[in-house]
Amino acid sequence: MDAFPASVPPAYGQPSMVGPNGEPPKRAHLYVGNLSPRVTEYMLQEIFAVAGPVLGVKIIPDRSMQHGGINYGFVEYHEMRSAETALQTLNGRRIFDMEVRVNWAYQNTNTQKEDLSQHFHLFVGDLSPEVNDAVLQKAFQAFGSLSDARVMWDANTGKSRGYGFLAFRDKTDAEQAIASMNGEWLGARAIRCNWANQKNQGQPGGGPGMSSGGGGGASVGSYDAVVTQAPPHASTVYAGNLVPYVTQADLIPLFQQFGYVVEVRLQGDRGFAFVKMDTHENAANAIVNLNGTMVHGRGLKLSWGKDRADGGGAAAPAPIGGGGYGYPAPQAQQQQQAPALQDPAAAAAAMAAWQAQYGAQWAAYVQQQQAMQQQQGGAAPAQR
């Protein structure tokens, strides 16, 4: 799978055929939540293959134990109809005594439609749980140059985090939005609006843990230059020049403007952190747009960090002009292979245990679907 979604849907229960922005999904991506830590990527792929050939599977582990060790993941199919079948048949199924949540994984396509890097960004807080992207956009569309409206979702609970971000092409519209909408009711709550602490706002930030805006970091170059400075599978950003008391709450709202934040590893006493994004492209976008953003009075110094799968450690990075931490300059880059999958024997044993626990009926269903796929000439799902 080339890329994983930037955020996840709010619904749980009867799955919806539209994403949180009110539009039909454009890709056959599914979000799978409430996963037992015993579920492996191999097992998840085998279970979801009953609906059709699977292109790729990714499980995001709860390493920090913030959600009690409950994981979530993404499944991508070759065809949309396979994803629709899985959505209708697998949502609420039990895997190791846990009902899994299946819904569309919302893909953020705004960065592909329009470059938001020079736009003016606002933070919107105290959002009601029912407010999604479409509701937020409708509330601010009167300010004519609105270019993006996005609510942040919790990947494990499938619920809104209670805040979001807006982008405007015209600074005057952004200023009017703050003046007009701060304290106004949207749904069941009065919302808070302020600058999202982008370095070009020059205004106090309104997001969690954010300090006053202003420049401070040297230019890292254009998006086209940065995106080629690390291998295509790389998605970890090194964030330096941090104060010792920086927290995840300071960094996550900033980076979530450019995609889903998979993991944050803080080294506050050493003044840096590693932020893993969902895709290589979103990580590059964050580097270009957030470098120099002020957090607690210091300008972020961003470059590529090395992913854990590449053996990355907690060390200061090389200058981004030389390729970023742990990576050679672009002309010396070589494509690196993705990490190997889990031990097939162990995964197969776990899958067998699951099938035994839930009876022959499910196994028969799996066999029936696989037979149908073979009759249709479908190839076995490709391992990621």
C-alpha cells in the first residue's frame, strides 16, 4: 500500500457509505478499530480477504499504552466493491472477544487539489462531537476564501478530538472569521477560534500548548526538493530546537494539519522529537510548512528522521540539505525494502486458533469466498 489515510471516520455501529466530509469515498480504504494486540497483519489480511483481493494491510500498535494496548489499522482493497462488502459484513465481528469497528478511512485529498502552504490557518476548538468536516466547512463558508476545513479524529475511539483546522487564501477573511465566529455556537457548544500558530500569521496561537507565532527557522526548500531527500517509504520527521517541557499536545495539533500523526517519540531533555506521519508526502508537507513555527518561544527545526524500521536512533540529524537525519543526499539514494512481515508460522498458528474459537461456520464462509475468487480468476492478496 502506497499511502494510508490521514484521519478516521467518526461513525461506529451501522457503517456509513460516506466519509466524515459527507462525500462518497474515492478509494477502497477501510479503517479497522478496536483490534486485540493478538491480531497480526497476516491474520487481518486473511479475515478481510473474504470480501475480495486485499492490496495491503497496516496495523498501528498502541505502543504508548494510551488506549490500553488496543490497536487499530487500515485495509486497502483492489476494488471498491470488495471494500463495500467488507464494510457491511465485518463491522461488529468479534476477533478474540473484541468487536472490531470497520468504516471508511477518510482520505485527505486537499493537498493534492491545492497547495495550502501559503494560506492562513486557524485553530477551532470546543467542537461538539457531531461536528464533522462538512459541518465545519458550512459554518465558515461565508468567508469566501475558505480553502480547507478539517476536524481531527481519534483513531482508536473513532470520535472527534473536539478541535479542527481551517485554511483561508485571504488573510482578511481569516481575521474576519476569528472576529465573527469566536464564541459563536456551532451545534451544542460555543467554539473557540484563533490563529493555528503558523509562522506566517504573526498572531498568538490558539491551539493546545502553542505559543506566539513568528519566524525563526531557515528555509528547507520547496516541497519538490524535500520530498526527494528521503526514500519513498520514509514518513518520520525530526523536530529539533524544542524546550525541555514540550509535550505531545504541543506538537500533534501542528502536524495533524498535514495528515494523520501515527506516533510521537519525545526526547524533551535533549531538545528534539520524532513525529511519524501516515505518508511520505504528508511528512514532506509538514517539514516544508512547519519549519520555523514557534513552540514555547522557539522555532521548530525540521528535517527527515529515520524510521524505526530503518534502525533510526535518538541522535541529532544531519542538515536537511544533505538528505536529513540518517539519509544520504538525493543523488546517492537507493530504494530500501520495507520491513519483513511477521513470522508466517506464528501468524498462521494464531489464525488457526481464531478460526477454532469461532467455529466452522466462519471457516466455511472463508472457503466459499476464496473459491469464488478463484473462479473469477482473482490472484492471492499481495503481502505488503
